[in-house]
Amino acid sequence: MKAILYMTRKSIKNWFLDLLRHPTKLIGVVLLVVIIGFSVLNVLFSSDYSESMGTLTESGVDIGILHGIYFLLLFFLGGTVILKGLKSGTTFFTMGDVNMMFCSPISPKSLLVFGLVRQMLTMLLMAIIFLVYGGMAKSIFDLTTAQAVILIISFFLFLIISQIVALFLYSTTNGKPKAISTAKYILYALILLPVVLILIPVIQNGFTLSSLYGALKSPAAEFVPLFGWMKGFTFGILSGNVITSVVYGVLMLLVVGLSLVFFMKADCDYYEDVLQNTETSHEMRQAVKKRGMNNTDAYLKNRKIRIGSKGLNGGKGASTFLFKHLLERRRSGYVLFWDMYSIIMIAVCGFVSFFIVYSGDDSEVLTSEATMLILLAMASYMQLFFSVTGDWARELSKPYIYMIPDSPFKKLIFASLTSIIKPFLDGVLLFVVAGIICSASPLVVISSIIVYTSFSCIYCMVNILTDRVLGFLSNQALSMFLFIMISLIAVAPGVILTFVIGAVSGAPLWLAACVCALWNFIVSLVLALICKNTLHNMEMPF
């Protein structure tokens, strides 16, 4: 244990020294501290509400929505962690730990405790960062400060539990195809079970929002192992139900304890399993650190790709990259450019549009234009976080795009074209479905698609500008932060103009939104001209 404490103390000291020697990292940490400070103050000084959690908040929002959001996050992120760990394992260690500790006379149990404690501290830091949403949750659902903090901390505790369960499942099923398949089917059944438990009362009582909210709050879904238990434990604390929280808390502790016990006693090579996954994680971090936040080769290395037909079937000069990316998209997506991100976007926006249309009194129902505008704003905001990588980014780390005898501007446009085509097709599917639900006019649907595509253009060009100006910073968190800030600054004038023109002239929202699209396209063109020589010299972006 003394060796672990010594390594921990030296690691913290070296981390501080590294910050002093690298100003960009120091700036990133300072910005992170400012964001955390703002989040904490936002939660602490926003007004508290009643301690008891009722059915309806003061603003008329049903608390069942909070149940549904929390349950969805548990299944989406926790289930992803467990499924990924089941396929390829998980690890709490770094290559530094492997080189320094695994060859030292330290018991495996002590090393495991060290890894778990460090992982808990990492998750706690993430929970503190997520407090930025705490103030919003307090105001919408009438939560107290303590309740908002409990929600966030319990969620990230569940992520830690998911990693422990994933570690146990991987160690017991590794090298056993039948056991892996059985574990997958059980996990899929656990994900499907609450859906069935929620749909049964909805079908029985009629498909209305009140019946849906009642089903989400029903304790039946809390009987689902792991996911339901965590929900029951969390909302038992929030509602003051001590017995419920204690029962589900004990069940979760049993899951964690048994997973750790069986993992340590399993007939497997603990060091070998952890070493393989640690090496994979280390390679990914090094690849991103070396080539920037846009490098995705490391993440696609072990991904299954459908081959199908071969050949680019077109392209000459710079346009070759367009056909190359089209072929890659066809192999990696489900249909055309639509992938899992497209499905998630459609599901989220479809649910939100249904909720807006069928909730509230008749006098409070928003118009179809206003509903589509809300969906457009939400989808464009979500797109910002999914636009940090693109097909063009992978080409920058290879020499071929620099060797083609064509103008740098044409190569830049063709290499980034699929980063614009995909959002366009996503927008077509997304807003057509939302338009049908909202009964929106074709002009509103078409304008929403155009504006959504214009946001993808400006995000893509800002991303290229960020790489050109900053190069590949070692601090990827800072690069990500600057990309988001520059993107928001670039789109802000267009958004402001839209609301000003709509308010002054009284023009329809869909027509005023076209002003925002025009602004985005103009700014995108200007940024493309600024970055036109990015591909003139291979050394320029670095």
C-alpha cells in the first residue's frame, strides 16, 4: 500500500509540474475550474423548492418526465458501458500503472482497490461538471439543491457500477462465445423488459400523456435488475421513501460485492485481461494526442465494416475523395448516410414534438411553426457536439490528399462534402417525421432542413479553421472548448437577425429562419476561403 500511496503522490506532483510547463494545458484547467465554479454557484444560489417531490411541479410539469429522462440515461450510457465491456473488456488503469505497479510486489486486490478509487474520483469530477444542468433541473422540476446533487452523483455512481459489472462479465465470459451470446441476450432482455412494463399500462389506460407519465412513475419498472434498482434507490431518496432506497441500495451493493468477489476468484489471468484493454485505451489516447481531436482512425480500427461492392465508381482528382467517403459511408451506415446517430436524433426529436403537440391545454398548444423552431434549435445544438469529427479529418493524417495535383480549395471542399451531405439527409428524415407529427406546412419543413444543413456547413468550416489556426494541440479539451466557442460566436449573429427580422417585420418564422441559413452559408464560404490553402502543404496544419 505504501508503494501505491507513493505513486499517487508523485503522479499528482508531476501533474502540477506538467501544467506549469505547458501553458495550453494550464489554460484548459483554468477554464475547467471556471466552468465548475459557475455550475456550483448556479446550483447553490438558484431558488430551492419544497423538499417533498409531488406529482406536478409549480410550473405544471409532470415529475414523470424526470423519471423517464433518468431511466433513459441509465439504459443508454450504463447499457453501453456494460455491452462494450462485454465485447472488449474495460480497465481502470493506464500504461504507467502497468509498467510501474504490475511488476511490483503489490497484491492484485490492492491494485484493484486503487483503480476503483481513482475511477470514482474521475466520475465525481464529471458529476461536478454536470452540475451545469443542475440549475435547469431545479427550475423545471422544482428540485432542491440536495436533490439535484443526488440525481447527478447517483447517475455517475451507476456508471462506476456498470464498469465493475462489465469487468466481471468480461473476465467470466472471455474466450467463451456461447457465454458471451447468453450474456448479451440477458442484457438485451433487461433493456426490453422496462419498455414492456411501461407500455402495458399505457395500452390499458389509453395512449395519453397522463398514462405515460403514470407508467414512468410506476414502481413496476424498478423491479428490473440493476437499472431499475438504481432508479428505485435514487427516487426513493428524493421522495423520502427510506425503505425503498435502503432495499434497492442493498441490492446494488450486493451486485457490486458479488461482481468483485467472483472477478477475483474467477479462473482467469487478471493481469493479462487488464493489460490488453489498457494497451488499447493507451493507443487511442496517444493517437488522438498526436493527431488531434479529429483523428478517428484509432476508434475505427476494430470496427466491423460491411464490404459489399468494391471500387469507387467515379471521381477524378479532388472529387475522388467524395466517392471514397461515399463508399465508406455506405459500408458503415445502415441505409445511405443514416446511422445510429440518425436514429437517436429522430427518436429524441419525435418524442419532443409529440410531447409538445399533445401536452397542455388547448389554449397553451404551440403552433406548428413554433414547435418546428424548437426542434430545429435542439437538433442544431446537439449537432454541434457530433460535428467535432468528419471524413475530411482522417485524410489530413495521410499523405494522399496532399499529393493529388489539384487546387487545395477543391480538395478541401470535396473532402468535407460528406460532412454536409449527411446532416442534410438526417435533416430530411428528421423534419419530415416531425412535420407529420406537428402537421407543419411543406414550406416550414423545407426551411427547417435548409437551416439545419447550414449549421452543419458552419460547424464543419469552423472545425477546419480550428485545426488550421491552432494545429493539433496536446490539450484536446481546450481544442474542443475553443471549437464550441468559435462555433457559437459564428452562428450568433444569424440567430439574432432571425428573431429581430421576425419581430420587426412580422414575417413568418420559417421565412425569418432563412436569414439565419443565408448568414451561415456566407460565413461558411468565408471560412472556406480563409482555409483554402490548408492542403497546400502537409506541414501547414501542424
